[in-house]
Amino acid sequence: MAAQLERDLGVTTVLVPGGSGELSVWVDDKQVIAKQGSRFPEPDEVVAAVRKHQA
């Protein structure tokens, strides 16, 4: 997913270990998407969320 963000949006990513089963994506100190219940967001959903924040 990090590689897709870098490739599609040209952004630099930093992976930070979290708790077991955790996934959240932050841009400029704002959470833009996260795991909901047992469902992880698809990579395209993550790219769209980051792109929306950049707009």
C-alpha cells in the first residue's frame, strides 16, 4: 500500500507499527482513513482518501 501511494501520488510514506490488526492512515496530523470493524480499506480507497485530503 505504501508503494502504491508513492507511485500514484508521489508522496513519501512512513510506516509506524501499531497495535495488532490496526490500520490507520494519517496526512498532516489528520487521520484520513482507518480500519472499520474487521474490514481493512482497499488500497484504492486509501489512495482516494489521501488524494481527497491533498485537494
